[in-house]
Amino acid sequence: MERGLADNTLAAYRSDLQGFVAWLQAAGHSPDLFKVSRAEVMGYLAARVAEGSSRRTSARLLSSLRAFYRYAARTGKLTDDPTAQVEPPKADRPLPDALTEAEVEALLGAPDRSTSIGQRDHCMLEVLYATGLRVSELIGLRLDQMNLQQGVVRIIGKGGKERLVPLGEEAVTAVEQYLLNVRPELARGSGSPLVFLTARGAGMTRQAFWYRIKHYALSAGIRKALSPHTLRHSFATHLLNHGADIRVVQMLLGHSDISTTQVYTHVARARLQALHKAHHPRG
């Protein structure tokens, strides 16, 4: 597949292709991906919809197949792209879950900062909310990507695209204290270039950090359904609520397409309408 794609993206493509092959076999078709017809692609998408897949999932599956067949056509392995005339379904646009500012404050205050692990987790949460990073970008953050003097982090995002994101005073302070008081203890002389380490001196995994977020949310009394991107969604929503330009938010999030960022304007608008209704004399 294409160079420059993130490991997670490649894993998702691989999984989607494997699912397609499994369906071809179960439906009595040839499992050879280079002998697939347009009718079989449409049949697969229709079968997934019949099984309850959302339009968003169907659009993603078609995108994975299309990426594979376009690559195959470009490299001369295929002459006829079976996805060329297949129209993607219009994807659902559910509003992202976001915490209120009070809930974020409660979450940031949940870790026990008298312990090394609690101080590390507090620092990770501060950085995540201050920057709107993806969890994968946070746990992959290296020491040479941080410039605390300038208060910025250099992020290599999806497709190898680079962006600079401000940290903010609270996050800078949290990182300075973590690097001074905690990281040397966790590193155990491992020489790891990663900023955030486990008690064994290894890099944090997405699953482990996601487990800790849920743990702290429960401790903070937050009962909302959370996702690994909850603080990222909250970061974007709160910026827009406070008047940030959507193009700035797009740049900070690392979205290549403004339409991906525009979903947050609906969240911000709903929040502003609720405030107006609650506080305006004629709301």
C-alpha cells in the first residue's frame, strides 16, 4: 500500500480487505481480489448494510477498497478498477462527544499527584487537552519534539504531515515538573526517546492510557460515554466556543480537509444556543 500512511491506517485497510475476502468466500465468489467485479463490490456493501453497518462504516469500507484498487491499477497489477463506478453512501455526521469545561477540570484533577504515576498521568492529560493531539500522537511523542522554551510541540501526524502546536502555560509547567521529578525515575536508564513512560521504562500503549482515562473519569464523577478522542473533541469545541477561527482549529488538529473540522461548529453552535437560552432575558 501507500508509503507514508500511519501504521493504524494500514492495519485498518488490511482488516477491511480481509473482511471483504471473507465475504467473497462465504458468498461463493473467488477470493482473488484481482478478479473482483463491480457487482461484487456493491453486493458486499449491500450485505454489510443489511447486517446493520452504518453509512459511515460503508463509506470507510469502500474507501479502503478504492485505495487498494487504485494502487493496484497504478502499479500495473490491474487494468479495470471495480470500485471506479461505485458511489459512496453519504456518511452519517454524528456530533463528537465533548466534556464541559468543568468536567475537564475535574478530570485533570483526578490523578493523585503525590505519586509518580499520578504526576505522569496528570501531565499526559494536561498535554492532551492543551494540544488536541490524537492519543497515538501523545504516546508517540519524543523528547526532541518538545520545545518548552517556546512552549510548542512538533507533531508528525497522519501521512507524515508536520504541525506545530502550542502547549500553554499549565501544560508547560506540568511537563517541566514531570521531566524533572518523574521521568528519570521511570526511565531506569533505558535511554528511551519517548516522553511518557510506564513504570517499567517502556513506552505507554494506547490501550493502557485509554484504560487510565476511563479510570480517572469515573473518579471525577463523569458518567458520559467517553472515547479515546474525548479530550481532542473537547479541545476543539472549547476553542470554538471561545471564538477561535475554524481554520486555526483545523491547523491545530492536523485535519487536511476543513470539512472534517466543521463538525465541531455544530457542537459549538449548540452550546452557544443553550447558553443564550439559559441566560438571555428573551432566550
